Amino acid sequence: MAAKPAIRNQMSKIKILPEILSNKIAAGEVVERPASVVKELVENALDAGGTRVAVDVAKGGRSLIRVSDNGTGMAHDDALLALERYATSKIFKDQDLFSINTLGFRGEALPSIAAVSRFNLTTRAATADSGTEIVVEGGKIKNVSAVGAPVGTMVTVRQLFFNTPARRKFLKTIGTEMGHIADMVARIALGNPEVQFRLTHNDKRVKNWSPSSDKFARVVDVLGSDLQNRLYDVELRSETVGISGWISSPRASRRTSRGIYIYVNGRFVRDRIVQHALFDGYSQRLVKGQFPVAVIFITVPPDAVDVNVHPTKNEVRFAHQKNVHEAVRRAVAQTLYEKDRPGWGNTRSSATDKFRIQGRISEAVHSEFGMRKAEGGNQGPEIGKRGISFGKLDAEKTVAVRYRASSIESRASSSPQHPIWGNRRFSDMRVIGQFRNTYIVCESEQGLILIDQHAAHERVLFEQFSRRAADARKSAQRLLVPETVELGYREAGVLEKLIAQLGELGLEIEPFGGNTFVVKAVPALLAGREIKPVLIEIVEKIAQTGAASGLDDLLDESRMVLACHAAIRANQSLSQTQIESLLAQLDGCQNLSHCPHGRPTWIHWDTRDLEKLFKRIV
């Protein structure tokens, strides 16, 4: 008979943590650094209805953080309850968790901060004769007393992490921590222009944002006056999503994403879905490594967004992510389409009606240019023994296109004698000549325009490839002698999966055994060009971006490569007729300010700026 195993007496391994220790653990989630304390206290001040918020900091927040407001304040009993974990005035039932209308709501901030600092809370409600002061040290209440105080709340945090030295040693330099605090206050100020914010460091004023009813004034105050005339209004409304704010011209891009501010129902967040939509809206307008400046306000029903997914409340989760993504992308893309054209006007002017008009003008121009295909013309360059010609776009047809676009514009405008766009078409400018056989120099009423001939023609061809997708196979030029192309193992695998998609662009390719392929037809615009470098670049681009991308993305990548190889080059001399034809074709593009890779197609020197450089005016 087997012996029974001995029963060992063991002490319980699971214990209930002491309250002070649990508060310290909560503080580790909520209080990452001094800027986290500032965020929680300022958000509480705003939830309390404060219209004046003062933030005083010493030694980067290490020795002092004081946030005071003129909000509603608290009565004696409420002030004591506010220091208990999970005590809050903002959530009462289960449904409230899924319909948050305030910035702070967890009920953890004050006790967590008090657990790792020497903490002082002074507050007074409007109905109280006196205020209440509570002194806490390391999570333990030391003193509670009645004091004289103005209506509102003042929270003083001294010696942050004094009792958690392991956390304190991970703090950065005073300058770095103060920089995080300044950024935090700026983000909150940007989203609340009606509130006055004052920030001081070591008794010296860092910034004072006066209250303003004009959101744009606060945006300029926070981001800098140099962006004032380079920001575009964004506005889009639907039944479930509202988008508003400002985005920068692609020419005012930055090297980091620090200039992107996203607010959801008034709360600053970092959201990949919205950022991706923002970048999608800038598609083909920014080169790799560039980022826009943007202030985007998103409004959704409170029950359509979960703000309770991160302890610091910096992240959210949308119930309908696709709707939000599409709304942001469309708002940005439409604004850039309407604004980022050669107008040299005031970027802040609202032009929703102009956008509709411009869309109709573009349709007319595209339709007219498309007619040339049926008439036997060629919108792109024909490469032959005599060099490059720009097809059969003659002066009479150019005039017809201008007349049709102008007629539509005049019918839509209330002042037909003064067209909205005026002299803003490239084909209306006087061509001066070429500089280094690379840049086309033109004169307009507004000054001097320099056009990158390769980037401009690349844009024209890219949009031609896109518009002619339906009949690309029919217009493809069959090769008298099919060309074989041998690739590496990895590249061959990618190309084999792309054969059908490339066929949509007029590239007829068949496997020829192993890693070899045979090319039987190419797009007419690539006739006479060596096809192997084009295929290798397409395959490498797709391999880099991922063959799992959507069909539209794959086709766009391929069109970019085809347009780049088919476009006229730098250091290539063009005749006056060829230049004028290129400018007329550029007028017909939807995005005529950037090549498909995001590089600018033109730059502008204002006449007044030139006269200043030559000291003709002061």
C-alpha cells in the first residue's frame, strides 16, 4: 500500500498589499515623471471649470510643482474624499465608463501623486466661508485645517519621488524634465483656447497664453507666427464624426512628428489610426522622412470612443475606426487638393465653394486631355530617333481647354468678370527659358516661378497612367523582339505575384523558367526605353513596402516607377513648344504641386521679396 504524501504546513503566499504600497504601485502607472503630475492636475483644473490655470515649477518639477485654478473648488468632506483611491465626482454607474465627458475620471491621480511626494491641497467652494488645507506626506495625512483661500483649488507637490529613490534616479536633467512640462502645458493650452494658462519655472515666466475665442490665434501662439500663413483650415462633418483644425502646407513640413496634435473630444491623444489617416491625406505630397504640422480636432459621440485603455489616458480606441480614418483622410486630402495649388493667396481664406468649382474645372480639363487619346494624340512624350516630342497638343486645343475651364468657372462665380483663379495657370505664364536645362523659368503677375521639369513631367505621366488604366492594355506597344529579364530569387518571387497587376499598366510579362521572365509589351510611354531597370526598380519598391499591400498601393508604386523612367530628364534641352505643352498638361493635373514622390514641382519668388533682396524697397 502506497504511503500518503506528507502534508507540509506552508504560510500563505498571497497577501493583501498595504494601502501605501498599492498607492505607490498606482503612482508608477500614473506618475511617470513631473510632466505626468502637471497633466493630471491641469486636467482636474479644467474639469472643475477653471478659466485661469497657473503652473509654477522649480528645478524641472523635482522640488516643486504647483497648479492653481479659479474653478468650483471643493467642500471640506469632498477634499478629504478626493485623496481616497477610486474616489471621483465624474463616474457614478457602469454606463458612465463608456460615455466619458471629462478629462480626468479614474480617481487615482491625487492619491497616487500624494503617495510619492510631500503634498498640499488647498481648496474652497463658492458656498463655503473658508477653505480647507490638507497636508499629506508619502501618502499619510498629517494635518487638516480650515484656512482662508480664494474660490478654486491649489495643489502643491514638493520633492516628487522623495520616498521612492529608484524612481527618482531615472529622472532626466532639469532642462529635459522642464521641456516635457512645457510641451505638456502647450498641448493642453492648444486644445483649450478659452482658458488662460501661465507657466513659470524657478520664479521666471516661461509662457502666458491669454484666453481667446479665436482657436487659430491660440494655434499661432503655440506653434509660432512663422506658420500663420502656411496653415490650411480643415473642416468635415458627418452624422457620426466631426473633423476640424489646421494642417500645414507640404512646403512647411518638419523632420519629426512633434508638430502633430490630435484631440478627441477635447482630449490630447496619440493615435496611430488618426496619424495614418493624416499621412494618407498627404499622399504624394511629402518625401520620405518629412512630417506635416497639424492640429486636428475630432468629435465623436462619447459612447463611440473608449478613453479608458491606458492609465495616462493618452490613448483611445474608436468604436468605428474605419469611419474616423476615412473622415480624417478625406478632410486632409480635400483641403490640400483645394489649397495647395499655385495661387499665392491667403492660406486661411475659406474656400469650400472654390473647391467645388475647381473640381469641375479639373474634370473639364481632364476630359479634354483624355479626348486626345481617341483622336490619335499622345499626352506623354514620344521617344524616337529625333528625341522627345510632346505629342499632338497644338495651340488651338490648348486654347479650347482654357476656354472650357474658364467658362465653367465663370458660370459658378457671382462675378464672371473676375475669375476666382485669375492668372494662376502655368500655361498663362510667360516662359523665360531654362536654367541649366533642368529648371523652367517663368514670369507670372505675382513674381518669378521656377519649375523642375523632371518632377513636373513625372506628375503629368503618373496621372496619365492612372487615368488610362482602363485601356492600358489596348494602348500597350508590343515588342517586335520580346525581351528577357533575369532576376534574383527573391525578386523573381515578387514579380511572379505581380504579373496580373502589372498587366493593368500595359506591361505584358510571362514566366520563362526559373528566375527568368519575358516581356512582350510595354506602355506606349516607355517605348524605346530599356525595360529591365524599370522592372527591377518596381520589384524592389514592392518588396520594400510589402507585397501584402492593397492593389491600389501596388499599382501606385508601379506607376511612380514608370512615370519616373518615362519622364524627361534633368540636363535635357527643351524647345519653347515642348515647354508650353508641358505647362498646359501640368494645368490638367489634380496634384500639380508635387511629383508622385512628394518633391515640389515648382517654387515661387514674390516680386516684393526680389525687390527687397536688390534693395529697391525697404
